[in-house]
Amino acid sequence: MKTAMRDRDENNSTEAALELNAVSKTFTSGKRIIQALDGISARISLGCITGLIGSDGAGKTTLMRLAAGLLLTDSGQMKVLGRDVATEALAIQAMLGYMPQRFGLYEDLSVQENLDLYADLQGLPLAERPSRYAELMHMTGLATFTRRLAGQLSGGMKQKLGLACTLVRSPQLLLLDEPTVGVDPVSRRELWAIIERQVESTQMSVLLSTAYLDEAERCAEVLLLHEGKLLSQGPPAEFSNRLKGRTYSLSATGLTKRELQRRLSRAPGVLDALIQGEHVRLVMTNHEPPDVKHMLLGIEGVELSAVPPRFEDSFVEMLGINTPKYPVSDSHTSVKPITGGAAIEVQDLTRCFGKFVAVDSVSFNVGRGEVFGLLGANGAGKTTTFRMLCGLLPVSSGRASVAGVDLHQAAATARARIGYMSQRFSLYGQFSVIQNLRFFGSAYGLNGVHRQSRIDWALQEFGLASEVDSNSDALSLGYRQRLSMACALLHEPEILFLDEPTSGVDPLARREFWRRINTLAEQGVTVLVTTHFMEEAEYCDRLAIMAAGRILVLGSPAEIKTKAQTVSQPTPTLEDAFIRLIQPSTELQA
């Protein structure tokens, strides 16, 4: 460690962690040429965390892979720690660590065996391994899990093991491509604590991409990419300060927060309207205060207050201007909503895998047209619950009724009345957009003119016409999300199951997604959703927070935040409440 720090001190003081000079990179997909990076020039400082931010397909992963020496530039020059990537790739790879989005853990190997493998690959001397392993296992909280197979770890634990493997030999530059995607808020905070401690203790330089824009505010500097171009670079505060005097919080007692957001998002002069707790956060296009009397004519109990701008506000402004839009219509489905009783009824639902109880006597009901959120840490049992309710996993014990159909007696009948969008999108990667739509249409029992009319609807409604012949695995994450949701809605289901559907997509795509969900709910479609984004969990009417296969708490977002109030934190955010309830404290109020 001391040698690494001494080497850094001996570097020229003007050296950068990463330098790009007019760097361009293109790829070919079928007949299309994709400009992944387009003449980017930037300089990333040593010894700090730099955020790499952008919409889906902005070029973030390509930039990371170029820096790691895994790709070559088409033109321009890239230097890492003063060395030219084009001529010294092997030397550079010995100086950096790279953790891609899908880190290459070997799931049939134990935690310890994965560490040993990466220590061999990174050339860590045997004598140094015991102390380094002990440090990494303590740092990640995995010390008691060294014998467990990597494939049996939760999502958050896998990410921490992946980071530990990357750090087996302390690198001078650490490249992290969306390390917190798909992990719960507790694991996300733990990962950030590990990264920040490494930077502080070793002066390591970190380049980190993320879809969570609150994480961008923790970086010393941010690079904002869009469609292969560098839009801006600077400290996060510089981005936020551009919107001073244009951000507000608004509530109205006469409207639900969903209806309030819908009205405000269509009002003149509003750039962004986002549900935030029991309020709607407004970003205006200029410095004129919102005319709430005109926006909400006849609505009582309207309260407006100015709030500080956030980095995400600037992101939405800069990329919203540069991103082509297509309308989200008010009519997604002609489904007749379920009548009589709850849409979903769950009583003492249990699922065992051998001796392991994944879901343990869970009970809840979901009303017609309700948006119900199922939250929990990685491994809490959310996805297993989802798969049972979709009829994809048999129930070990208990009772579950979906759309009035008992899953024990007629799971196939229930499946015909629901739409399901999984974490992995369930698309066939080698099928084109149109082939996926035709396949899912047929699987849902559509045929002939009716199937074609629904496919035409999907292509238009989700803006997929321009990608109709593209293979789904060649689409950006945002377009795959659109296609997956279109497939789930083809047969006009009464209930929609969404399992972490926005994991990894940018804030603009998440907004588009939730506009659709809100419209469906207003039409009477019932929605059950899991998410690790606590801000979007605020869109739900009610939430259930799970841990170790059981429900810890059930209620509206406001009720759950009230349960987590403390003397030191009287107004917790939903993320604060989630973490406090998952990790109980004696400070919790009765």
C-alpha cells in the first residue's frame, strides 16, 4: 500500500487519472453504424471520485472499456495515468481495476475461491493474500460467508464480492460501471462507504457511472454524456446552481398526488413534475414562479414553496432538451377492470426451496386500480412472491387469488389475465422487435387481425417503429424496457406485475415509464411493482416492506415514513425509513 502511494506521489503533479483528446468510437449493428463516442475531450483528476452520467446509449460503458484497454479508439488519443492506451494497454491494465455492469463472478465457486482466482489473475503474491483478504472481507461484511457459493449470495452481496475481487490488488484507478444497479438502499450505502474509504485511505482515483443521480452529487466532478458527446463537465453543484430560483414543492388537498402530478406536468412553463413524498416537485422552464391559481383552477388547499435545486433537475433540463419525445397517450388498454373483491388476495403465502424458506406466511390484499409496491433488501423474497402470484412457481402453502382465480386450482387461467415484466425483461435477444411482439402476441392467445392491431398499437405507443427490425439484445436499456412493457400489455391484462422494471435506466426513461403506469392505474388496471428506487416507490398507493421472507410493515408511503420517525430525524425520506425499518434501532419511536 505504501509503495503504491509513494509511486503516486512521484508522478508529475499535472498528471491526470484519465485524459481524452478528441476520442471517437463507432460500432456496426446490422446495417446501422452507431456513433458510441463522438470527438470527446476531457481530463479526469487524480485522487477523487468522478461521476460518468448520461442517458441510455450515451457512451458511458464504451468510454470505460476504452479506458480499460478492452477496446481501441477509432480516432483521438486516450491516456490513463499518463500512459497511452493504444501502445501501453497491458501496463495500464496492471494499474487499474475494472468492474463492469455484469461482473464476472463464478457462481459455482465459493466467495473464497473467487477471491483466490482474482488474486491469481492480478498476480497478488501469496504472502500478501491473508492480510488483504481479511481487510476486504471486513470491509464488505462478507467475512462469515467465505464458504458460501457466489451464486447463493443476494444481489447486494454479489456486488460487494465483485468489488472486493476488483480490489484484491489495490489499483491506482478504479473503473466502476453502474456498481449499484439492482441493489437495495442498504447495500447501496455500504458500497459507497467502501469506495469512499478506499479513495480517502489510498488516494485511489475512481471513475463511476450510475443511474442514481443522488450518487452524482457525492462525486467531486461529473461528466455528462449524451449520444456520444460530452455535454458538460464540472462539480455537481455547478449543474444544480443553473436552476436556482426555478424549483418548487407543491401540494393540494383536493387532488391525489398522481392527479396533481398529471395536471402540473401538462401546465405551461413546467419543465418537470415529479412526485416527491406527499408533494410534487416542480422545475420551471424560467424564473417566473408557477401560476398555481391558473394551473389548478378551482382546487382547494394548494401550498407552494421554493426548494433548492438538485443535480437531477439539471440532468432533466439538459437531456430533456436533447432527447426526442413522443406522446404518452391517455389510452393504453381497453381492458375492463376486475369487479367485486380485491384484485390480488394473499393469505399465509409460503414458498420453500428444500429447507430454505424464501417466503414465510405472507398476507396482503391489493385493490382494483391500486399501485402496490413490494420493497425489501436483496434476497427478501420479493421476486419469489412475484413468481408465485404469476403462476410461475407453485405455492408451498397458503392461499393466493389473482383476478378472482385461485392459483391452486387454475394458475393457467390466472396467467391469461395478467401481464408480467421481469427484472431481465424476458425478451428473446436474437429476435427482432417485431418478432418478439408477434411471439408474445401468439403466446397470449392473440391472432389474425386482432394481433396485428395490437402490434401496430405497441409500435406507435412505445415509439418502436424505427427499431422494428433491430434485435432486442442490440437495443439500449431504455428501448428494451419499452419493448418488454409493450409485450406485457399486448393482451390488455387486468393486472400488471413489474419486477424491478426500471433498474439501470436513466431518469428520463423512468419518468416515461411511470407516466404509463399512472395512466393504467387511472383506467382501473391493478399494478404490483418491486423497485429499489425509493423515490419512485412514492408513486405507489401502498407499500409492503419485506425482510427474510416476511412483511415487516404495510401501509402508504406517508404511513411508513411516520413509523420510522425519530427524535433526530423527524421527517425521514422513504429511503431513510426503509433503512431504519430494515435495520431496527432503539431510537425508533413507539
